[in-house]
Amino acid sequence: EPEVTQTPSHQVTQMGQEVILRCVPISNHLYFYWYRQILGQKVEFLVSFYNNEISEKSEIFDDQFSVERPDGSNFTLKIRSTKLEDSAMYFCASREPHTSGGAGELFFGEGSRLTVL
Amino acid sequence: GQSLEQPSEVTAVEGAIVQMNCTYQTSGFYGLSWYQQHDGGAPTFLSYNALDGLEETGRFSSFLSRSDSYGYLLLQELQMKDSASYFCAVTPSGTYKYIFGTGTRLKVLA
């Protein structure tokens, strides 16, 4: 069964460093997302990506963050100059194609846990 | 903006029925989705209501009332493996993003 894969599963970094989280969405999906979940809290929308450009972004997704689809399969989230409060689980998701409105199921990866020290 | 509120925690016993509510404030949306998340795991899709009324999928049922700005997820014949967090989510009109609720942590007791 196709799945969304994410690497690394866990990354520890020093405050101020840059991290790149990687995702391989399901191959025939067209919409890609990054979400963040601080431990014990809700799943927060960061950004959506379609047709090789950002479709929507939240107020959380400021200049510290960027996304890229460098090739036909990978989808990356870059966090520059990390802060303590960036510590969270970051989920990549893709949406099944040929659906409209809110009907499409989101398929999530297993997440990348970021710990900023 | 959008906000979706859910009770933080619900406890029930094996074999019972439990209802988890979701109240929302949003200017317009396509439909209400429900996702399950086990500890340390990823959210997984459970159900979707585009229209008012009840949708049933096995032991899970989901309900939406747009006039009451309210929905719920109903789980029947509870099993220990149902212990997890449950999130409602909406897709605001004109967008393809999903906004998640605060989540309800369900504990199933033997």
C-alpha cells in the first residue's frame, strides 16, 4: 500500500542551526502539506503546496520556514535558525487526487521529531 | 478564522458506546473530517461528512449539523485498541487546507 515516508524520524539540533526535514509523498498525489504538533497538543497547519508552489500558509509559517520540491519525489521543509519553541513533531501529508472541496483524505507520514537544545 | 473545540478527555469501558463532540466557529467550510491518532503515531482518516446527517462506517459513525455548528464521532462496541486521540477537522471554503480541532483523548478501560 502506498505511503508517505519521512526522514529523519528524530533530529536533535542546537538552537540557531538549520534543519531540513524530508518527505516522499504518495506518487500520484498532487497536494502536499506540512503540519506541526507540539507534544500533547493539536495538529497545526503550516503550509500547503501544489503545482510546485505554495498554495496556502499559516501565520506560523514565517520567513524562518521554507518548502521545496527539488525533484519529482521529495518534498522538504527547511527551518532556519531554529528556536527552542520549534521543538515538535513535524508531519508531512499528501492528499488523494481527484477529490474536491474537503472530501480528500489526508495521508500522513510517521513524522519527524525535532528537538532543539 | 476557524476554531474547533473538543473535550480534552473522555473515558469509557470496553464494549460501551462513546460520543466525542466537536463544536466549531468558521465562516464556511466544505465538510467535517475525523482523524484518529495513537500515541507516537500519525493521524489516520476515519470519516468525512459533507452534508448534515449521519455517516456510518462499521463501528464508527460521524454526524454533522451545520445549523448548530456541531458534529460528533460515535464509537460503538469499544475496544482497548480504540484508546487514542481523535481530531475533527474542516476544510475552509476556497481552500485545500485542513484545520484540526483541539482533540479528544479517549481512554478505554477494561
